[in-house]
Amino acid sequence: MFIAMNRFKIVKGREMDFEEIWITRETQLETVPGFKKFHLVRGNSEETHTLYASHSTWRSEVDFVNWTKSEAFRLAHKGA
């Protein structure tokens, strides 16, 4: 098993916009070999921003790396 995480600082007041992007985007993850699950976690709010973390679980690190090099990855991240 391999876990990949990213952290995001979102400007205070834009949290709902950020969450909506994640809810409505087509990630293509379900079609990727080795993908297990994905979570977006909302963290603490500070004076100027709110922290978020994305957490994806993969069968192996090789599966994750292959995803990052795939056309599905490029499509899921276009405009990001």
C-alpha cells in the first residue's frame, strides 16, 4: 500500500469554491490501475487561510507514479 498526500492553503472565504472544484471535477481515478480511495480533508482555519489535505491510497508506489505520468492525470489536473 502507498499513500500520497498534498496540502493546500486556501484563501479565507474561498473554501466553498475550492471544495466545489473537487466535488465536480472528473478525476478519472476509478479507471486507474492500483487506485484504492481518495479523501479531501478540511483542516484548521487561520486568519488568512484554511488548510486542506488530499489523501489518496494506492496498491503500490509504482501504481501512483504511473498515474502521475498518465493522460488521465493530465486530464484531471488541466486548469489546476
